[in-house]
Amino acid sequence: MNDNPLKRLSGLGQSIWYDFIRRDLVEGGGLQRLIEEDSLSGMTSNPTIFQKAIAEGDLYDEDIRREGAGGKSPADVFEALAVADVRSAADVFRPVYEACKTEDGFVSIEVGPHLARNTQGTIAEARRLWKACGRANVMVKIPGTAEGVPAIRQCLAEGININVTLLFSVSRYREVMDAYLSGLEDRASAGQSLDGIRSVASFFVSRVDTNCDKKIDAAVQAGKTEAAPWRSKLGIANARVAYEAFEQVFGSARFRALQSRGARLQKPLWASTSTKDPKLPDLYYVEALIAKDSVDTMPPETFEAYRDHGDPKVRIHDDLPAAHACFEALAGMGIDTAAIAMELESEGVQKFSDSYDSLLKTITEKERSMRVA
């Protein structure tokens, strides 16, 4: 048996993607080594990841100078840099994509976070990014906001691969799965092929506990000591109930009808699986959510930790009644999980918007300093 836990995860039906992108990793051979040695099979990016990559060091400075000299705005300069990196990474993953019959090997690029509440703006940007990347193994990330859901359906109907991001509630996840099936049905009704269209739905995990645990701690301080055992339980419970919903939807007659025409699963993707609370084991979320037909996108530190001491075993169905009981218990203590999901969605959009704005500021400052030099 292979002694690399990361490789063993793929044997259990879970794909591991890298929640990180930087040009030197892609061009310097590091990404290829991760694919060969660890069975890495995809990559995700977001404004925060790009902000760090571009701001920390001079790796992108020459391209910023060249793109800026052409009169492009900072936003257009960033898009050019992001598209170039995503195209290059997608080319490295292309053999993975082909070897698994187009089921894996994807790289994601995100629409601008300021469009999270703008349906038509999201559709227009997704079309542009899809065309600019020009790779079948790219996915365009669209936030799963109320305004994002119809954009997701429209883009899938047009044949654009979509990574739905910023999902925090099972109810919104069900809306997203419906948008996926509806988009494919729209496409089939128009006489177009469903073969080749791929999508994942990114369900965030540890951030749920970060929010909920603050409310639990406040409840305990107010004398509700019965809340204490539910600390750091909602994130995993939420994801397990979401996976239960996934199995229901994609085990339905509605999906089977589409499957007969070439449709594939919209796999759940576990995001935010790094442990934020130092009191918890570093692989707390990763181990609990190992599941067939799923993806886990890990930041480098979590990826390396799993390689070192991961214990692969399918655990997604473990104690599902307790997952449902978690929601009931929290409601009984006055903790509104639906409100937590909405808070996290707003916070997520704001964080990505702040990173994006910081990124544009960094590009502006780099351009200015290079002109002075």
C-alpha cells in the first residue's frame, strides 16, 4: 500500500486540490512534483491568494511594468496576471484532466468580488474570463449569493465550467444544486451537449465554527453551560448534512435523466478546511470530511500536514444523527445557524473585496515606484 496519505485519499474517491497559486510554483516545477508525488489534482485561487503572491516580493513586477505601460488600469493589469497564471497551471494539470476522462485536473479563477450582488455583471465577467483563459480544464468561481445563483445557472447553460464559492448553508447549497441541474436542462432543451461541462460547489467549513464558537462562548458565559459540548461541532455537522443533501439530489430521477445525456456530478468541495482554533487537531476538518465524489482544497500548510500524518478513511457518514442534533441543540439555545450563514457570506464577500482592493493598490504603488526608478 502507498504510504503517502495524500495518494491514498484519491483511492477513497476524494480529490485533493491546492488552495494556492503563485507563478514560481507553476513555472519552477514545484506544481508538477506535487502532481507526481502527492496525486494533487487541481488548484483554486481567490483575490486573497493573488494579493499575497503579488504583494510579497518582485515576482510579478516586470509583468506589472509591461502591462501598465500599455495603459491598462490596475484591474486590467491584475486580470492579465491572473489569467496568465491560471492558463499556465491549467496546462500543467492537462495530463491529469485527460487521464481521468475530464473528471479532475481543474484550476479556478474568480470573478471580481465586487460583483457578488450583481447577477448580470457576474455573467459578463464569467464569460470574459472563460474566453480569456481558453482552457477546458478551467473553472470560473462565482459566489453562491442569492444574486449569484441565477448567474451560475446561465453560465452553465452556456457551457462555462463553474466553481460555486462561499457556500455556508445547506439551504443555499440546495439552491446551487438546483441551479446546476436547471442549467444543464436549459442546455439540453436547446439541443446542446452536456458532455464536458463540469462544476463543483465549494462549501466552507472551519469559518462556520469560528463564528458559532463565539456565540457558544457567550452563551456559556451567560450561564448556558449546556452549550459548551457543542463547541467546534457545527462546521463538520453542516458539511455532513450538506453531503447528505448531495447524495439525495444526485441520486434522484431528475439527475439520472441528465446523466443519460452525458451530465456528470457537481461534486461538493470542502473549503476552509485548515484549523483556525489552536485547541483543535491540525487535520480536524480534513479527516472528518473524507468522502467519495468530493474535493478538498487545502492550503500548503494543511497539505503538508496531511502528507506527514494523515489517516485516510471515509468518515463523512459518521454519526449523521448527531450532525442533525447539533442544529436542534443550537436552536434550543437561541443560536440561529441561518443567521450565522448569512453573516459568513457577507463577511466572505467583504474579505475578498478588501483583498481585491488591496491588490489593486499594490499594483498602483508598484507601477508608480517603477516609473520613478
